[in-house]
Amino acid sequence: MVRRIRPATVVVMALLGAAAVYFLLPVVWVLVAATKSSADLFGTFGLWSPEPQLGTNLGRLFGTGDGLFGRWIVNSFLYAGIGALAATLLSAGAGYAMAKYPFRGREALFNLVLAGVLVPSTVLALPTYLIFSEVGITGTFWSVLLPGIVSPFGVYLARIHATAAIPDALLESARLDGAGEYRIFFGIAMKIMSPALVTIFLFQFIGVWNNYFLPLVMLSDQRLYPVTLGLAQWNSQTFRDPAFYELTVTGAAVSALLLVLTMASLQRFWRAGLTAGSVKG
Amino acid sequence: MAGVLQRETPKAGAEAVGHARPRHPRRSRSHVAVFVAPFFVVFALFFLAPIGYAVYQSFFKLTSSGLGLTEPTLDFAGLDNYTAALTSPAFLGSIGRVLLFSLIEVPVMVVCALTLALLLDSARARFRAFFRVSFFLPYGVPGVIASLLWGFLYVPQTSPLVDALALVGLPHDFLGPGTILLAIANISTWQFAGYNMLVLIAGLQAIPQELYEAARVDGATEIRIAWHVKIPLVRAPLVLITVFTLIGTLQLFVEPLVLKPLTTAISSDYTPNLAAYNQAFAQSNIHLASAEATLIAIMSFVISFGFLRLVNRKGKRAW
């Protein structure tokens, strides 16, 4: 069957196409630019590379400063990965308990958590730096990792999800079968809450990975930098030595590609998570 | 933020009173603390304590003796730092600038996200998965990298965009004093419009299809359905993305910091966060910086709560 193309379809598709060009343009630009020499970067049209030299650029990118860039990538994965994992576990426990056990002060604590959801991480960076320098842990791996294990949004989402998805009758029957509270949590509740937990993990992972203010104020040793801070620092050196343009651009391309691939492969989790959050919205 | 923020429904309270509790009067309740305490300990350590410490520091200042020969002393300063911040033209200017930025960016963001969501949700759209991924993809690009990328696209030497605009004779100075704020707004929109669109799509998909059927039977066009059925029903997610965009715009920091070397239009206290950062690290005045950080937090709280109260009073509660 041949479907007749309506004018409305053309308009909708044209608008969507234009939007796609807008959103993809910087990504395409950086992928092309990553194959250029510094001279070509400034001398040739932005979306075409006359003499691609991706291999050379990648070699320089990973070779500079004893493999500094590779270190930054690993650091970013450690900060974001460990932070998000810990944040997810802590949020799961607190959210589940707040959903399923009534206790005194529960609502007051939950309101505190809700207020915390509205505090963006940029507000916290400077105060955290001040208190960390008081205890003398600025400049360490911990100074960037530890703030990343707190996710008020995670507690909020875990509680909403646990309330909606875990039936009390199930917990009761598990208790009657002799299961302890910890076993119920790790064996039953965590499994039921897994869509929400994946969402919490991803949000926190992206949040820590993208956080720039905190490592900027905390760290002075290049070898502890996450990739965002490292690239920004290379970028600030370009006025001194134009070779850093090549490094910055290729580094930006590699790290953007890395995250884009991660995001695309996790897309179904994102969708599940987005609806899980608004169960009763 | 994924969901629609909401408080506990009455059901949960009722079930707590209803059963389960009296049945095990002697069951130990230590497990509740084991579940809840770890989070609240780290929350107190890495969330509340820093805020409290910054507020505390904001009430002190270093006073050096006339000749600067002796160590400066730390004195209680009362509200001096706050007065200093609030009478500094540079800091007030930075607040005015982010307010103006919010005024531009919030409507642009909401309209973009809503338009994209409605287009993708419309019956006419094809290749939905491709478009959804392309629009959402910039969310995974860190703010620093996004600003670096757009920086290259704003600078005439590297930008195909500037070439193209110059070719057709359109204005193409992205980094001048009159356009830099819009250039920054563009970076934020690029990064977060797709994410906000996904939040709205999740809301749209929760609308029962029968509502559309009924409207179509009544002869409504797709545009009328979008305007009269879809938009009113995604009110709660719309409020949510508005609040988070508002909070985000008031926190503006990374984009101007990264673009700063490219233009003279960005000063070292261009936004409140930059001013506080500059105060702490370039001027080494952590007490004034603390006062500024506290003011930023208060401002963003007052504005976001004010907005939530406003929308909640006007209609049904969204939060």
C-alpha cells in the first residue's frame, strides 16, 4: 500500500530534520576537526577535512604528558562510577526505609531531602572546598569522590518508587516465611526497585561526570583531574602553544563520543526511568 | 530530574496506621536506622555541613593591622560581608545578568522542549527513535566540552557557521557584548532541550489514547488537540522543567568561564558564581566569597520556591 504523503507530514519532518541538524552539528564538527592538523583547523572549512590525520592526533592525545589523557578518562570513570554506585545504594536503603517503615521524624527528614533536591551542585562546590580545606583533604582523590556519593534526588525517587511498586503484603509474607529485614531488602526490595535504581545510578553518573566546579576548586595535581577539568586546562593553554588546539579538539571528540555511545546504548533504561519517576504524576 | 516531585500520598500514611505494626510488637527496629542512617550521615557531612560552614564563615572577616606587619586577625563581622556584596556594583550587576539570562533562557527552553516533544508525539512523525536519540545526545556532553565545542563554532577562524552566515550576509558576531548572552543561552538550550523533551514525552505517553480519539471524533485538528488536550495534561512536567531550568540558569558558571578567553565581553565576575569563585581564589577573600555563595543559594531558593507557590496557587498542585 502506498501511503499518501500529506503536507502536515512534510512540515513536521522538516522541523524535526532542522532540529536534528542543530543538535548534531557540533558533534559532527568536532568529529571532523579531530582528524585535522592545527593548521587545517584554522585554514579549512569546518565540516570537511582535506588531509585526515586521525591516527596522528590520537597518538599525540594519548601520548602527551605520559598518557595524561588516558588517566583523566580513568579518573572520570572512577569518580562517576564509584560515586554513583555508592549514591545508589545509600539512596535505595534510605528511600526504601522511608517508604516502608513508619518512624518518628520521617516526614521532616523527607522534607529536608526534597529541599536538597533543589540545591544544585554548583552552590555546594565552594562551601565544600572551604570545609575540606579546613580538614585538609583538598587536593586528594577523596575530595572529588566523597561529595558524589550524596544524591537527595536518589532518595526521593527511591521512596516514590518503593511506595508505588512494593506491595506491603509481599513484605508481610516474606516476614512470615522467616526472612529478616535485611534479606527482604537485598533479596526482594532491591530487585523490584531496580528500574528506579538504574535511573538513580545514571543520573548520578552523568552528574558527577559533568561536574566541573568541584574538581576545579579541589584539585591541583593534574594526575587526579577528571577529563572535563583536564580538557579545560589544555584549552586554556592554547594561547601559549597552538598545538594544544589539536589536543583539546581531539580530546573533546573522544570524550564526547565515549559518553554519546554510553547514552545511546542505555537509552531504554532512560525511558524506563523517566516514566518510573512519574508513576503517579 | 526524572519524575514529578510529589509528596507522599495519604495512602502510605494510612497503611502505616492500618496494619503491620502491632503484629510484631517485639521486633527490633534497629534495621530502620541501618537503612536510613548511612545516607543521612553523608548528607550531613557533604551537604549540610558545607552549607553551614559557609554561612558561619560569612560572618567573619580578616582585619590586618595598619602597616600589615603583624598577622591579620579574624574578627566577627556581623553582616558586613553581606553589605559589602550587596552594595558591590559588580556583584549586583552579575545578579542582574543571570536574571536577564533566566528571562531569555527559561521561555526559550520550555518552548523548544515542548515543541520537540509535541512534534515527536504527533501522528505525522517518522523515524522517531533516530530523532529522539539525536535530540537527547547533547545531554551526555559535559558542560565544559559543550562550551568548548560551541566556542570553536563561535570563533570566526574555526567556524563553518560563521562562514555560512557571512556568505548570506546575516549577522555573525557571536562573541560581542550584545550577543554573548544569547550565545551562552544557545549552549544551555543545546545541552538540555532534548532531556527536557524526554521528560515531556514521558508525560505525553501517560495520556490515555481515548482522549485523542474522542477529540478526533469531535473533528479537532492535530494542532487543536496539541493545544487543548496535550499541553494542559503535561502541566506538571512543564512546571518541573521550568523550575530546574530556572535553577540551572541562576547557577551559570561553566559556559562563561570557558568562553571567557575568546571574548572581552565576559568579565571575571560575569555571573554570581563566577564572582564568588573569583573572590575565593583570585582575591583570597573566602569570607566575602562565603557571603556571596550564601546569597546565591538564598536567591535560587527564593526564586524557585516562589515560582512553585505561584503555579500551585493558580491551579491544581503540581508539586
